[in-house]
Amino acid sequence: HCGVHVFSKMAPVENAKKSAKTGKKNHKHPVNRYLSGGILRYSKSQMYKRRALYRLKKVKQPVVPKTKQPISKVKKINGPKNGGERTVFLKKPKANYPTKRFVKKRPAKAFFSNHKRNIRRNLTPGRVLILLAGRHQGKRVVLLKVLSSGLLLVTGPFALNSCPLRRISQRFVIGTSSKVDLADLKVPEHLNDAYFRRLKIKKDKKSGEGDIFAVKKERFVPNEQRKKDQKEVDAAVLKAIKAHPEGKFFKKYLQNMFALHSSQYPHRLRF
């Protein structure tokens, strides 16, 4: 037992001597190492930066000119009646060809434009809505119609609360019990989703160097057609509001912003 005990004590010393003889450095802090939980200290993008691998992309590889390989070769044929030579293709053509063309990929049938639109029951034309999102949030507006995309077409009217004709998702509105009779109003057919689509202005790429620093923000400016449509629709809506039994108070109701005061909770309110 005593001999074994001495050997176990001497073993670490011998191992230490062996490692000293090899002369290899023990790297205690490698470039990247695992932390607790098996997570690497540096991410893939950090290692890309630390190892300066971005420099390799800029090195241009030398262009090696491709030599044209011949398609056919001349083969000598023995025999007096065989002509002596014959041109043979290096790659043999296919023995079998498909009798039918391959079917191309067809577009998906479930287009977004063909989806069924499920609108809440109380969102009918003439209903007063409270906007919950966008730059006009908190305003009360009048619903004109539901567009084919499922978005709601609303208006302030603009004369009362500065909310123009605009689209909004039904997720961002609260339908109230107040309603205006818009039976006489016929919303123009051209007021659809394409009407509200933003047009991207094409920029000239051949501009001077001085234009790089002078960056101008493009502001949306309504054209004359939009102004005309806004006036026509608002005139009909204001006429319907005036014909309402409480038309005098209805205007003030649309002008005031919606807000929750102290001790008021939305789940306890009846709109």
C-alpha cells in the first residue's frame, strides 16, 4: 500500500516535467471561448470583425481566361470504303427526350385580395368611430364605407376636427352607439384602395455631388382632386349631421377629443 501511495504523489511532478519539455504554450485566454451555459463569448458577427475577415472580400482574384474546348473531334477510320475520317461529338446527345414539357410553377390561389373580409357588425356606414392609432388618434370620425381590402374609409369631417378622408384598420377603432343617416350619400367609386396608394417619386441618379449633403424630406401634399373630393363628401356628411335630431350637440361631439379621465376604465364604459 505504501508503494502505491508514493507513486500517486510522484505522478503529477512527472506530468509537469513532460509538459515543460514539449515547450508548448498553454493558452488560458483563447480568441473565443464558451461561457456558462454553452454560449460563446463573441458572436459570429463579432468574430467576423475581430478576425478582419471583411478584408478578404476586397481582394480581387486574378481572372483566368477560359479556353474554348472543342465540341467534336476528327476520328480516323480504317477500311477503303469508309472515307478514312469521320467527325465525332465528344459528348454524346441524349438517347431519350421527354415527350411532355415540364409543368411550370403556378401562383398560389390564396391571394390576399380574394380573402374573405370579416367586419364587425356595428361598423356600418354612418357610424361614429373613435380612432385609437395614427396621428388622428382620439378623434371621433364618421364611417363612410368598407373598402375591398377590409380597411375602413372615414372622414372627420375635415371642417370639424381636421381629419381628412383616410383608411384605417378596424382593429384601431371603437364603434360607438352614435350614428348619422347617410342614406342620401353616394360615395364616389374612385375612392378605393388604389386612390390612397402613395406614388414614389423617381429620383435622378445623375445628380451632382452637391446634392448628397442637401437631403430634402418629401412631404405629402394633397392634389386638387383630393381637395375636391374632400369638399364634396364633407358637404354631404355635414348636411346629414345638421338633419340629425341633436345636430347642434353632434357637431361639438365630433369636435371634442376622446380621453379617459381618472376613475374611468374602458371595459366599464358603454360607447
